[in-house]
Amino acid sequence: MIVDLGLFVAALAASALGSMVGLGGGFLMVPILRLAFGFDPAVAAGMSLAMVVANGASSTIANLRARRVNLRVGLLVVAGGIPGALLGSRIVERIASPIFDWLFAALVVGVALDFALRRSRLALSGTNREGAPRTMHPVASVLAGFFAGILGGLFGIGGGIAIVPALAYFSDVPIHSITATSQFAIALTSPIGFVAHALAGDVDFLRAIPLFLGGIVGGTLGPRIAARMHAAQLLSVVSIALVLAAAAMLLRDTHVL
């Protein structure tokens, strides 16, 4: 009972924070499952996706009602994300735990640096981008989705960690629409990764229930909180959370945690 409550609270917090910036929350959930509950990489990824599925669905409903989702871009990302998620779920089965942790930490630190740089530009310019508006090429959207799908299936993070930077740099989509569109893509691609992990035996369904429920609640709260925050504030909060998640994974492998 205590374990289930802990999973629910962790999923709620990770889901709320992740859905605020379109990342799904897996970047926090995976370290928690690895550190606090001792799951191996494949199981941590599969279990995290239970939360990501619920997070993506609940936050997308809220975002669609608020008309924040760019459906054209989102569907192109999904087209690439589905095969990517299947591939990623196969790759994780062949990666040793220490390598998984280091790759995860490196990915998360890279995204944290990206968010920090974008936050600096926002502080200087007061907008979410510089120069003339740009439209993301359809092929680029599909490729971004494919790469995001691989990361989602591999690390159990939903893929927003790749979708958000891609849309931020290569399109003229506003920051709040970027996060909403990323969550929309996650809602449609993460179930594929979850099913693939479940078929491989990587999901404890009883433990997945509190993760799923926490994902629903957090995914509903996240967009509402994000709508009341400036883009620079969102990027600052998540940059800090990403660095903490990466540090926790690295400290685990150096036996500090």
C-alpha cells in the first residue's frame, strides 16, 4: 500500500511537471523507478510509459479544449514516432544497466542545457524565438517524431525531450503550442511503446495502476499551471529538474546513492 501511494505521488509530480513543458514526465519517473524502487532499465522504461500514456492523454484533452495543439505538425510527428517507439523498445532489452544510466543522464543534461540557453534568449528578447517565422518541413517533422519515438521506447520518457527542441528551433510554433503539440504526439505514440514493453514482460501491471492514475491527475494539472507561467519560468523550472534527474542517475552508478 505504501509503495503504491509512493508510486502515485511520484507519478503525479513527474506528470504535472513534464506536461507543463511537453516532456511527458518520464525524465523524472525513470530515475525514481531506478533509484527508489530498483527496477532494471527495461522495466523502468516500460513502467514509466504507463504514466506517460495517461499523462499524454489527459493533458492533450485539456490542450485540445484550449486549442493549443497544432494538429498538422502533431500528426506528422506521430507518423514518425510510432515506428520509432517500436524500435526503441527493442533496443533497451540489449543495453546493460550502467550504460543505460549514463546515456539517460547525458541525454537529460543536453536537454537541460538547451532549455537554459533558450531561457536566456527569452530573457533578452522577450519572445520565444528570433528572426523571421519558420515553418518546419513535413519530412523534418516525421524524422523528429521517429527520433523521439526511439528515445521514448528506449528510455520510457515519451519522446517530448526530442520533440520540444525540434519544434522550438525549426518551426514558428509558439512555446505553449509546442508543449501542447508535443503532448499530443506523446498521447498517440507512447501507447505503442508501452504495449511493446508489456509484450516483452517489462510491465508489472499492478504497480502500473498507481502510475497510470498519477499520470492522469498530473497531466490534467500541468497545462493549467503552465498557462499561468511565462515561458522563461517554465524553462527554468524544468532545467533544474532535468539536472537533478541526471545527477541522481550518475550518483547511483558511482554508488553514492
